[in-house]
Amino acid sequence: QVQLVESGGGSVQTGGSLRLSCVASGGGFGLNTMGWYRQAPGKQRELVATITAGFSTNYADSVKGRFAISRDNAKKSVYLQMSSLKPEDTAVYFCNMAQFSGGRWTDYWGQGTQVTVSS
């Protein structure tokens, strides 16, 4: 069974930086697409960034040029470096693993970590 544990959230001022980490347990980390999503109060969960097994990355337009996703397969970890943070980045950030097995996709989620950006 896959488990994802996030860390690194916190409170920063506008323009600050944070680095989120997510460690996975269970098999197949290196074969799967990993991602970060976020959910602000009263809003739907949205994609922030993804990184494939081949290290291709994709970003939401709102974070391009400010956030960087990376992965370390040996450590079964994925990271989100966030810079030039804005108040609208305030949300709970979730780590995601999209696993393809048995002909279907399964999503696994972490418990989330709070990021608060004050003006």
C-alpha cells in the first residue's frame, strides 16, 4: 500500500520561499508520475505541478517561473521549491502519486501540509 507523507509547510511573508517534501512508502515510486496539488478554503483542489517517471515537468500557469518540482527516486521523494510566494498561494498542499497498474490509474494522496503567505 502506498503512503505519502508531506512536510515543509509553514507561514511566510509575501516574496518568501518554502520547500515542500513528500516521502513515499510502498513500491513503484520510480515508475509513477508524482505531483503537487493545492486546495484553498472554499475552492476545489487544483494542480500545481507534476513530474513524470522520465522527469518531464508540468506547471500550472499561476506558478510557472516561481515553483520548481523535482524528484529523487533513490529517496522515494518529491519536492516543491516555492519562491516569490504570494498570498494567493495560501492553501493546503497535497502530494500525489498517479500509479498505473492492472490497466487502470490509481491516485494516492498525502495528508496535506498548510502553506500560509501573508501580505
